[in-house]
Amino acid sequence: MRKKNKNMSEFRIEHIALYVDNLEGAKEFFEKYFSAKSNEKYHNIKTGFQSYFLSFNGGARLEIMSKPDVAVDDKALAKTGYAHLAFSVGSRENVDKLTEQLKSDGYSVISGPRVTGDGYYESCVLGFENNLIEITE
């Protein structure tokens, strides 16, 4: 029998981090479509590393980062590792509206809006730099 950590209730995901090519473009994307609030840009002049922490309603945070010489991923939709970011927007109507807005702004809708087999009402959109974004009610 595995011993349970007494402090397990203290664990939570503090943030998720994502390398991007266009740091300012990624920041603007999340601010525009998902009401992200950004901190001041961090820039390490020695390494060229730059980042923003984006905060969302409910307390979730995303660190977007850029750095010279970061390997470019082909961003295949079905692969191991990062799969997608999911945002709850509160209602089916909001899923429909945001999906349509993203589509009108030139982003590709991969699926939906629809009810999935596990009961979610969602759409999947290729957002900035073709990163998959799931929009749920």
C-alpha cells in the first residue's frame, strides 16, 4: 500500500509554460480572445530569454516564453506532449460566439462547436502559431 503524502492537498498546478516564436503576438491573442491579464515582460539580456505570465479568471496562469535557438516543433495535432489548452467560457452561446469570432479573424476551426462523446460542448481551433485551443462551455 502506498503511503499518502500528508500535504497532498497543498499541491496545485502553479502555471503552464509554452514557448512561442512571436511573444507579443501570443500575448495579444490571449488578451484579446481570453481576457488574459499580463505582467511586465521579463527579459534576460544574457540568454535572450523573454517571457510574460498571463493570468486568467479562476486563477490559472500561462507563461509564454521565447528564446533564440529554441527548436521548432512541427505541431502535429496528434503527438505526445502538449496537446491543447482548454478554456471554459461559461455557456454554449459563448462557445459559439468565440468560435465564430476566431474563425472570422482567420483562425482554423478543427471541430465543433459540438457535443463530444464525453458530454462536453466544445470547439477546437488552431490559435496563434497553430497551437490547439479547446473552447468549452
